[in-house]
Amino acid sequence: MRRAIEHIPVGQNHAAEMRGTVTLAFADRHRRRIRLLDDAGAPFLLDLPHAVRLGDGDHLKLADGGIIVVCAAAEPVLTITCAGPVAAARMAWHIGNRHTPMQVLKDGRLRIIEDHVLRDMIIGLGGVVDSEIAPFDPERGAYHGLGGNAQENGHHHGHDHDFFADADHGDAGDATGPIAVPRHGQSDSHRHTHNPAAGGDHDH
């Protein structure tokens, strides 16, 4: 069976023969080791050193040469239009404060996975929400692509990570089915405990 042994993020891609594409929903794109089928139905083993979040257009390098290109599947999303750049920045802050993956579209609109709780919040903040079926490719975390543990690359705060980069889903070679995506944003508030010397607890 073909083995994909290296993840090459979009923008760092190199010239190599394309051996296929694999289309996955967002919840299925955080993987380390799992048997997958490419879009032609041919199997391959994703066998990476650690779990990564696969983005639309990323390459998976095969052990015997060539690459498989990752494609984001169309799925239920909310596309958000704001009144202007200030309103969009404010909206993005509130969405990010709920640890929710978010995509910034080229035209300045925002996109998140379908979520009725966040829909109500967004409308309450003055956003216009369209329910769509579209690919979802959210912003990568600030430490994405630096290599190794984010905490080894400088100051790390618990809020600033690549959403699911600390988990290691799909570790079994023959695992199937979607990943359970952790979500903090299902309620209006959540609480973090910090070092009391640094200011104690705070709520969002």
C-alpha cells in the first residue's frame, strides 16, 4: 500500500508528480496515521510523525515518490458579512474568543462551520449570516509550520494554538470515521484558570 510520510503545507509545495487527490471535511483533516481512500478510490496509508491539520491544497509526500493533494470538502458553513472592516475585526475577535476555527475569505467575509449558537451571537452583533455548502479552510494557528512543540518556539499561551494541534487523532492504522472536533464555543462563556500571581481567573 502507498504510504504518505510527509506533510507539505500549501505555499511550500515542490515540483513532484501528482498521484491523486483526497477530499476531506474539516473534522477529518486532523490526522497522524490512518488508512484513507483517494478520490479515485485507491487506498493509501497516512503515516506522519505527528498529527497535523491538513489544509486545502496541502501536499502529502509518498514514500515511493509523488504527492497526493489534499482538497477541502464542501460542507455546511456559515458565511458572515459585516458592515465594514471595523465591524469585521470586532466580529472576528468575538468568534476567536470562543476558540472557533474561522476562515477569512478573499472578499473580507468570514466563514465558520455551521453552529446555531454562534449564528445567534453573530446576528446579535449585527452580522449578516448565509448558510452555505462550501469548502472550509480556516486560518492556521500562529505557531503552525514552526516545527516541534509550540511551547518550544517561544512564549505560549493556552489560547494561541492551531486549534487541534495538541491532539493526536486517528492513531490506528485502520481507523475510520470522523474525528470528534473539540468545541469550546457551545456556551456563552467558559473559564480558564491562570497563575494567581498573573491576575487570577478570567471569564470569556
